[in-house]
Amino acid sequence: MNTGEKRLLVAWLVLSAITISQLGVGSLDGRDALRPNVALTSGAIVIALFKVRIIMREFMEVRHAPVLLGRLTDLWVVLAGASLLGCYFVGVALSSG
């Protein structure tokens, strides 16, 4: 197994571990499922964005791309996260208002 294959295997194992732990954290909330839990939802969004960055870097080969493309994909992850969290917090504020 060469170093590229080992790197992909490690990335896959990390993504799998994050997914399993995220499922465990999601089941910790004992409240009504229809009521939002800001901490769990925000954490799930941040973890998902972390997973997206790993997938872009390792499986979409952005790691070998020019530096500008790497920075643009990082910017995309940040903007997507800000948009998702912003929409979520606006929705929570409107529903409780």
C-alpha cells in the first residue's frame, strides 16, 4: 500500500469515526424531537463542514491543486457554514419570537 492509499484510508477512517460519534451525540438529546437544540444543531453543522473540508482535500484532490483553489474551497466552506448557521439562528429567533 503506497502513501497515497494510506492517506485515503486514514481520511476514510477519520470520516467514519466522526460520523459515528456525531450519531451518538445526536441521540443524547432527551427532549422533544420537534424542539430545536441550538448546541447540538450548531455542532452538527460545524462537524459536517469539517467533513466537507476533509472530503474536498483528500478525495477531490484539492490538496494537490494550486494554492488559490485550496483557499477558494476553504472560503466556500466558511461561507457555507456562515450561511447555514445564520439561517438556523434566524429561524430559531423567528420561531421563538
